Amino acid sequence: MDFETTVTESIQRTRNIISVRFAKPEGFEYLPGQYIFISIGRGDAELRKPLSISCSPTEGFLEVTKRLTGHPFSNALALLKEGDKVKFKGPLGYFTFLGEYKKIGMLSGGIGITPLRSMIKYIIDKMLDTDVVLFYSNSYEDDIAFEKEFEDLEKKSPKLIIVSTVTRPGPSWTGITGRISADMIKTHLPDYKDRVFYVSGPTKMVDSSLNLLKEMNVLEAQIKKESFTGYD
Ligand SMILES: Cc1cc2nc3c(=O)[nH]c(=O)nc-3n(C[C@H](O)[C@H](O)[C@H](O)COP(=O)(O)OP(=O)(O)OC[C@H]3O[C@@H](n4cnc5c(N)ncnc54)[C@H](O)[C@@H]3O)c2cc1C
């Protein structure tokens, strides 16, 4: 389905990640984890990209969150102001969660957090009886989008654990370091074999995570993935 909507707000999440909020058009319904194709500009100047919806259907707005790359679509998104109009197509995708499983593990690299943020917010707002452990890997501590919000959600829900790791930590980072590894998963998620995994991020991160889970003998049928092609 095609929709047109209006920008309501732009939020700087980190030094190079922004969220843009839109009015949720009447008749637009989506599932946590789905994405849309956003078009900015018109005619020959139209720029179009797929972006996951980073808000939850329990929230009254529509939000996407983008890593700024300095490329044309990124720049156009960053320039959007309250009242500007954009077109979008959707919802699309099967990387969704509505409470089907009681225990899930999530692996996210960088901006791949967006569909998972939608699912986590949905689980908490709907008070679903789902136990979630999110492994959230970023290059630098300054890159961690939704960091404060996740801390607050973790305090609110005993069923949510966030394992945040940084691969290139600065001197002030006191948390976990390094890529998501088998040891890290086994330490924080001893019952990993009983879980369904949601893996999301740039293609290389998703592929290496799938290999890791395979090496840990997690069945393919227990893994769902969203690859952000376009960052390779
Ligand atoms: C289902 C799905 C969901 C997605 N959800 C999100 C999301 O929620 N948030 C998000 O940020 N992205 C998401 N993406 C990725 C998004 O669609 C874009 O592909 C991505 O953001 C890059 O777009 P861009 O216009 O900024 O950069 P592009 O111009 O498309 O460039 C992509 C990257 O390639 C490199 N590059 C491009 N051209 C060159 C060149 N000539 N030489 C060298 N390097 C080059 C740049 O470093 C850049 O980082 C999603 C993708 C899919 C498929």
C-alpha cells in the first residue's frame, strides 16, 4: 500500500544516527519488526530506501531511524523538517514478533537495532510473557542508539536483559568489549538452545552471526534474520 505522511519531529540519537517521526496515516497498520520504503523528493529527484520501523504499533506515531552516511538519501532524510511530506510503501517483511515465543535471543549489530527496538517496546507495552536477552554490538560507545531508553526498559522489566558490547572502546567504557561470541552467548544465555533467535544488522554482521549460531548447533528453524543490504 502507498501512503503519504508528514514529518512531526527529528531526533538526534547519536552523533551519526537520527530518528525521524511521522504522523501515522489512517489505515496504516504494521507488525513490530516490519519495514517501509520511504521516498523523499519527487520525479527525477526522488530518493528511495527501505528502512525498518523503529517504533512499536503501541506508540501513536511512525518512526524510522537511520545511520547517516553522507550519501544523498541520508542527507535528504537529515534535512527533513516538521511539516515536510514524504511518501512510503509498506508495511513489508516477515521479520516480526507478536509474542509467539516465550524465550527469545536477539543479536544486533549497530543500526540493526531498529526492528528489535520495535519488538522490545511492543513486548513491554503489551506486557507479554516473553523473556528477551538482547546482544547489542557497536563499534564505539558513542554509537549506541536508544542506550538510555533500553536502560530504562530493562529496569522496568525483569524479563529483559541487554548485553551491550563495544568493539573499539574508549578509556571510559567499563562494559563488555569485543564482538558477539559463542562464549558471550553461553555466559549470558545458558539456555540458548531453547530460544528462538532474531538477528538483525548489516549483511556481514548477520552472516557471521548465523555462522556463529550454526557452530553452536542452534537449528536454522530457530533463527529469524533481517539483513540491511546497502551497507556492504
Ligand atoms: C529490510 C531493510 C531494512 C533496513 N533498515 C534500515 C534502518 O532501519 N536504518 C538504516 O540506517 N538502514 C536500514 N537499511 C539500509 C538502508 O536501506 C540503506 O541501504 C542504508 O541506510 C545506506 O543508505 P544510504 O543512502 O545512506 O547510503 P548509500 O548511498 O546507499 O551507501 C551505502 C554505503 O555504501 C558505501 N558506498 C556507497 N557508494 C559508495 C562508493 N561509490 N564508494 C565507496 N563506498 C560507497 C557508503 O559507505 C555507504 O555507507 C535497511 C535495509 C533493508 C534491506
